[in-house]
Amino acid sequence: MNFAPGSIDLHSHSTASDGGLSPTALINRAVNAGVHVLALTDHDTTDGLFEARQAANSCGLKLINGVEISVRWQKRTLHIVGLGVDTASESLCAGLKILQSIRIDRAERINARLEKAGLQDALEKAMLIAQDGQVTRTHFAQALVEAGRCKDMKQAFKRYLSAGKPGYVSAEWAPMEDAIGWIHSAGGVAVLAHPMLYNMSAAWRQRMLAAFTETGGDAVEICCGSSNAQQIQQSAKEAVTHGLLGSAGSDFHHPEQRWIKLGGLAPLPASVTPVWTHPRLATLLQ
Ligand code: AMP
Ligand code: MN
Ligand code: MN
Ligand code: MN
């Protein structure tokens, strides 16, 4: 199964989590960007998929049901994307419910810490921005910018929301085996997201890929919106070593983040077997 480079994008966000566009606006933007196959992969929720499906049907885009699950592994946070999931799966729904309550609990603790750092009503502000979507650190970052405490989101993460900073709290997200188990019982394919974005040494990355493979993971993202040519080559090598399929996803959030576009990704290196050849996705894409 061949797709023109840039026409398939298997990682994106909407207002159901920390994306800036509604599912409908996201789909329309993807079509205008020349994307034929898009996965909507919001953080710990599939709530955007119903609206996205209606929009995709009306404009002929192939939508893959997705979700990006927050995972705690070796005291680190990892993201595992599920592709081709059945949103009615009881196991997946129950798992996501747990993560959503962890998000609320963590948001209350972030609020208390930001209050100590002098930002009043941070949770209220973040929830107003998040509206019906999952509350994420991105919304706290936006609240910090709107309150004039930081000049942009990047600075808000750097000064307040990254590990070790005044507004950071760690959370006990899902164990890796649970996340992969929920995705598989929902009929989906488990993809380790953006392996180069975890601030890990190469040795730790090998440990992570080995654990992911042993736990039943299927694929790893190789072409991300943030990856350079050297990272793509390195990730491709690692995917082959660990026997993982390769995925391509921009991780698009906001049109204002002009350096990350929908689609437009580099082609997967020829050494890698594309994740869309996995039987589950191949069936969906027929
Ligand atoms: P959370 O899952 O609530 O901890 O939020 C994680 C999200 O925050 C990621 O998916 C990114 O969208 C965003 N994020 C993390 N680090 C940064 C950063 N340094 N700059 C901008 N956004 C970030
Ligand atoms: Mn995000
Ligand atoms: Mn992520
Ligand atoms: Mn993402």
C-alpha cells in the first residue's frame, strides 16, 4: 500500500485535548494541506472522533480512530498512540476513564503549586481554555501567557511546567502493559510516539524500545513534525533492530505553531515497514 509522501499523517490533536482546532476545523485543514489519511490522536480521550468522523465523511478524507495514551514507565512519562481503535471497547473506555481522573487530580495539584508561585485561579483559567476537552499542561501554559507571566508557551513550559519547575507535578499514568493491552483489546495498533522527544540517552532509548517490544508494542514513530533527517535515519535503524513497524505523524496541535504542519512529513526510509501495512490498518484503509 503506497501513499504519496505527506499524504498520510497518523498523529494529531483537536480541542478534545490540547489542540487549537475543533475536529471539523482540523479535518478541513488536513484536506487543504493535501492529507488523504489522518489519525486524530487526542490525549487520553476519543471524544473528538465522532465529530471528526462526520467531517471526514463529508469531504472524503480517510480518518483513522486514534488516541494518545499517557504512560508511566521507569519514572518517566511516555506517550503510546493507539491507531484503528474501536471507541466502544469497554477495556479502552475504562482505561481512559482512569487517566481522565488522574488528569483532574493532577490539574488540582498543578493549581496549588502555581498558586504558591503567585498565579491565582490557574485551574479555573486552564479549564476555561480547555472547555469540554481534557485539561492538559498546554492549557496551564496558555493561562500563564494570558496572565502575562510568560511571553509564550515555550517559556511557560521552561519556567513553570517542565519537570522540576514550580508548576510541575508527576502523575502515575498507565503502566505500559495496560496501555498496550487497552489498545489491543480495542482492536488497535500500539505505536510508541516521538521517541526522540523524551530527553533520553541513546542507551535509555534502547531500553524503552526493548520494553515496548517485549510488552507487545507494534510500531514506533519515525517521521514526526519535529524530527530532522538524522533523527529519522536513527529511528529507522532502531525500528529495524527492534522489529517494530514505522509510523509517520506530525503531532499537529495549533496553526500558530508554524513549524509543525499537518501532513508534509518526510517519507519513511525504505528499510522500515510502514505501520499502515499492519493488517488492522490495511483493512481500514481498503
Ligand atoms: P500533559 O499530557 O498534560 O502533561 O501535556 C503534555 C503536552 O504538553 C504535550 O503533548 C505537548 O502538547 C505540550 N508540551 C510539552 N512540552 C512542551 C514544550 N516544551 N513546549 C510546548 N508544548 C509542550
Ligand atoms: Mn499535546
Ligand atoms: Mn505526545
Ligand atoms: Mn501528540
